[in-house]
Amino acid sequence: MILEVEGLTKNYGKLRALDRVSLRVEAGSVTALLGMNGAGKTTLFQLLTGLFVADAGRISVFGHDMRHRPQAALARLGIVFQQPALDLDLTARQNLNFHARLHGMTRAAMRTAVDAALAQFGLADQATKPTRELSGGTRRKVELARALVTSPDLLLLDEPSSGLDTQARHDLTRDVFQATRERGIAVLWATHIVSDIEDADAVVVLARGQVVACGTPASLLASTGSDTLEQAFLALNRKPA
Amino acid sequence: MRWLRALEAVVLREAIRFLRQTSRLASAVVRPALWLLVFGAGFSNVLGISITPPYQTYVTYDVYMVPGLVGMVLLFQGMQSSLALVFDREAGFLRLLLTAPVPRWFILFAKLLAGTILGVLQAYAFFVVAWLAGVDYPLFGLLTVLPAIVMGGFALASIGLLLTVHVRRMENFAGTMNFVIFPAFFLSTALYPAWKIAESGALWMVWAVRLNPFSAIVEFIRFALYGIFAVPEALVTVGVGLLAFLFAARGYDPQKGVLGRRGRDEG
């Protein structure tokens, strides 16, 4: 197990954003974290990435406790945040170089990995443009390429397709599945757009800060008596937690 | 090795951004130059400074002003670099920095170091402008003043960093900068020595000037420019810098600091 979350609870004042959330991600698998707006997905990501600490519970990434050994855990993560996190004054290549350096990559390794990541996402010809001049979809690709440049073992994606048009979303989804399957990288993909994650190996449904269902897409369809994952998702959100 | 590369990443980014922001580059030199040329010229005959350490003779007002204006360069750079951090937070880029696999305090230290290096370069650019404007200062002082500029720049950047823990929005931070920069600058020895103020009878102001850490930084620079290491001022500068940095690092610590406890839209 590469990611284990046990009994995670986070309060904002009187509001309980996460309530005893537990989930697991297996090596090489794509796990979808489905939740409506306000379900607690982003809060969970903030805790998973060590930005903030939980009020209770435990996060273990490759056996490293996020509370006590965050650096060891972070070194093996690739992260795409919901809110774009590019330096718009830097070019795509400079953004990737910055991230590679931040992760301690040597110059030679950085050059090879950045070239490969730019090529994989079809960004080579736009690498020297300031990111400010790139479209929203291309910027997202740059963020994805950046997250993969350090060869992470687990990719955390927080609504990576938000704000993208249908074509860009489709391309991004295809690129993520292709890149991570090729490299054997595990993915935890938070979204409310069911069509993005229909090929996921496992699905965790979060509603009102609680995990209301988890399993394979087939098992969710069976347990909810639904024909599609979208119907199952809506049904699970209707049920009181 | 990872730490060094992370340091390189942060410093390089700051340098690239600084060079691209031409208006910031220009204002870094033009602002103190205007003070020197306009204010200095206007008051040079009124405010000559009689023999007082570190000066061994009567000096004109523009000579007195130079260390204070170097302090101003560092003060603005410190606040600008903190403003950039607040901007990074609003733009979401700070998350990337804070999820780097190195301790947060080190990332903050790297930011401070980058800001300090930029401050030092701007300070020396101003020394050149002052020299071109005919201000007389010892050339060997350009060497002896370096530690004071580095420590002063670090201290002021640390204070700015501490502000970013508590003031988290761009619009609030811009306003707060005015409440820091102007009192710090005007209630200091940057423009007039404390004894001149005492002579005017404004005793409350004398105390404010003496207790202002920016005065210590300016005096540290002033004495260092004449080859004198002012120990008390150096201790205050380093002490204030370290304290501000420690409190800021604690503020950003997700386990202990206010940002970690607040969560939600922070980071």
C-alpha cells in the first residue's frame, strides 16, 4: 500500500470539513476521489500534501508519516493543485526546471527529465514561451508535466480538468492515463466530473466530509443498482451520510 | 545536495523575476537617487553635520544621507520580496514551494537569502549613483560595508516575511507596507542624527528613533562604510533578523503556526 489514510478529521472552527476519512491507494493503480463541491476533496488534498495538519488521524505515504516525516513523503509525490500554481513570468521549461531543482535533481538528470516531460505532453515547441501566453489547457499540461518530471511514485491530482473545455479535458484525461500507466505511477484523482475517471481502478466517494463508498467501479454500480458511474455517484450523494 | 539545489531554484527564480520586472529594477535605483539629488540638494546648506562619529570632519548633508538611503533600498527590497510572497500565495505558487521535499524553514530562508542578494546588488547600484552624483565616501568602505548590508538586508527581509504570516492578502499587505516603511524610515537616523532631533526638543521622537531597529541597521551601515564595526548596532541587526525569522518560520510551520492551524484557503 503506497498511501494509507486513517481516521482523518479536520475542523474549520465549528465546521467539520473531514470526518474520520480513511482510504488506501495501491501501487500502480488509478484511484478516483469523487465528491461534489464542498465535499472535502481539497481539504483532504491539503492534508495529503502536508500543507496543513489534521486535527486527528494519520496519513502514511510509502510508510512515511506525513506529520513526522513530511519531506520523505513529499519527495515521492507529484502534485497538481486545483488552483493553477505556475509562475506566469517564467517559461514552461523554466517552471519545470524550478520544480526539478526544488526536488534536488542534478543538472544532467533535470535536463533529460524536463526534455522527456515536455515531449510527452507535446510542449516542446512551446517550452520557451512565457506561461502567461499559453492557453488554459496548455498550462494544465505544463503543470502535469511538472508533476511528473521528478518521476514520482504517486500522483495527486486535485480537479486538474476544472476550467477546461471539453477537448482540453479529454486530452488531459488521455494524457494522464497514458503517462501514468506507461510509468506505473499510482494516481489519486479528485474530481466531481465522473466522465474523467471512468477508467479508474478504484473509486472513493466523499460526501459531506465522509467516505460514503469505496471499491471498484463495478462494485459501486452493483451496490447502488445503477447503470452508470454517474448515476451511482448521484445516488450516493442523495443518501444521508 | 537537495537543499542546495532547492536554494539555487529559489534564488534563480527571484533573479529571473527581478530582471524581467524592469520597473522594479528602475525604481530600486531611481527612488533613493531622487531622495539624494532632490532632498539632498535642497537641504545640503541647511543640514550640514558637524563632527560626529564616524565622520572625522564636517560633512555635507548628502554624505550623511547615503547610508540612510542604502537602508531605504534594503527596506523597500525586503518589503517587495515579502509582497512577492503574498502574491505567490494568492496566485497559488506558494503551495508548490511549501510542498517541496525540504523543510519549510529552509524554503523561507532561501527566499530571504534571494531577497538579500537582490538587496545587496541594488545597494551597490545606488553607491555607484551616489558616486556619480559627486557624493564623497571612502572607496574602501564599499568593501567593509558589505557585511552590514547583508545583515541589514536579511533583517529587513525577515521582518517583511513575518508580516506575511499575519497579513495574507495583497490589498492588505500593500497598506501595511506603508505603515512599516514610512514610520521605520522617518523615525530613524536615516535622514537626521538623533542628537539633532534632541536639540529640537522632540524627546518622544528621540526615543522612537533610538528604539527603532531600522536606526541600528542604518548606523551599522554608516559606521561600516568608514571601516568601523559598530558592535551594538550589529547585535541589534542580527538579533532582530533572527527573531523575526524564527517567528516567521514558526508561523509557517503546519504543526505549530497560525497558517497550519487555519488551513482552508491558506498556503
